[in-house]
Amino acid sequence: MCAETRAWCVAFGRNCNVRYRTEMEEIFTFIEEITKRLSRPIKDLDDIRHAMAALKEIRDREIMIDMSIGPIEVRGLDVPTVLASRITGLHARSV
């Protein structure tokens, strides 16, 4: 019974790892894309429109991103060091 419970916990942990790593990679990709779009020099009104559209996308996804990052910080989960530093960097950018 104990072995079965441990096996279930390990399988559950792996599935959570895959799911949430995928979500985090999507967030990182989104932020990298938006950062590139916002780093472009603004020369005319069209550039301003593009920047404003990027800022609107950030506002639209802000709650979803905060809800995804928050549980990792609150639960104190055992997260690999590389991923933890990326999450910390993400949170620092959003503040």
C-alpha cells in the first residue's frame, strides 16, 4: 500500500511538472515576444499603435500570468534552480 502511494505521488509529480513547465514556457515566450515588440524604436504613429497593442496584450494576460506564478511562490514547491531563477526574474519584471 505504501509503495503504491509513493508510486502514485511520483507519477502525479511528473504530470504536474510537465503541465506547469509547459505553462511557464508559454509565459516566458509571451514575455520575450512582447519585450522585443516594445524595444523597437518609435518613429511614427504606426509604431505607437503597435506599442499600445502590445501593452493591451500585457494587460489582458496579466491576471492569468499572476495566477500561474502565484501558486509556485505560495506553496514553496521544490522547483529546479534554473526554473526558480526564471520565475523570480519574471515576478521582478511584473512588479
